Amino acid sequence: MRTVTYFFIFLNLSLAVFEEPAVYPLPFLVTSLIEVLCLLVFFGRLTHFAKVTLRDVFWKDTKNICIMVAILLSLTDLAIYGVLRMYNMRSIRWSRIVRPIFLINFAESRQIRRAFRSIRNTLPEITYVFLLFMFSLLMFSLMALKLFGERNLQTAEGLPYFKNYLEIVFDLYVLVTTANSPDVMMPAFDFSSWYALFFIAFVIVNTYIFMSLFLAVVYNNYKKHLKVMFGGVNCD
């Protein structure tokens, strides 16, 4: 039963690869039938679990409630999407976001729930570091708007350079990952090589300092909650 449950959970999650917009698109009828089959298996597993569990215990377990709600939401969304598709109306499969619930809440997923609980308990403690990082990002974006917004610079595509504050925030956020480096700074660098100092300072503060600090806080707090969960066992 555990192997079958995990197989259909994996199959249900992998439908995102084949549903619109898809990497390898399949007809809607095929993906919908597969999803209904998965939901029937989940419902059968839940029914089987209900028969071997005391009624009061079963209904007090939030995991079972979450699974039932996820099944109902998925079926409702699938039905609405199918009807709208018949009338050539576009819609969004919003129930996709509930599919990981099946992975977390089945009785066989005890270890996954422990990891998920540790992540959930870690989130409040890393919020402060994240807020500091966002404050730094917003301040650097504001400085970039003041430095470059009035220079009438243009990108290589001929678009205005650093004119819109929200676009600046997004470009600098991507720069934290260095994915758009050095392209994002070239219009300013071509205007004056001294402007490179702004981007160097941004990368040092946000990529090397804040990201390292963020990673350290996440790791230390996750390890602390994991130790508490396992009763003080060394998690290194």
C-alpha cells in the first residue's frame, strides 16, 4: 500500500509536466483521467485507513481532513475547468497548488512531515533576516533610480534604462543571483566606468553578505528544530 500510494502521489505531481502550459503537452482528456484515477486511489486509501482506525481518532486527525478537502477541491476545479474548456473559455487550474498536500499528509509520509514541520518552524526566525535583505534591495533600487533614471540611458534593445522603480527592484533582485551580470550594468558602465562601483557594492552587500547570512540562519534554525523534534539526537 505504501508503494502504491507513493507511485500515485508521484504520478499526480508529475501531471504538471503534461498539463497546459506543458513541457510535453498531452490531451486534456488523458491528463484529467489520470488525475481522477489518482484521486480515486487517494480516496480509497483514506477509506481503508478509516476502516482500521477508531472513528473519533480518524476525524480528529487534521491530516485526514486535509486530504479530503484536497480531493474535493481538485475534483471541483477539474469539473469547472472541463466545462469552461467546452465553451472555449480560458481558465487556470488553481487546484495544482494543493497537490503537495497528498505527499505531506498521508500516514506513510511521516519523515516528510517532520522535515516540513521543521521548515515551518524555521520560517518565523528567518523573517527578520529576509526583511533586512528586502530593505537593502529596496534602498539600492531607490539609489539606482536616482543615479540612472535622469541620465536618459538605454539598454541594448533600445528600452529606457532604470526608469521604473519596480523594474529596477526586479533587475537588482535577479542580480543577487548574478544571472544578469554584467549585462544589467553595461548601459551605466558605458556612460561612466565609475558607476560600476554601485553594482560592485550591491553584489558585495546583498550576494556575499546577506545571502551568506540568510543561509547560515536557515541552516542553524532548521538544525535546531530538527534536534528538538528527534529528542536531542545529533543531526550533523
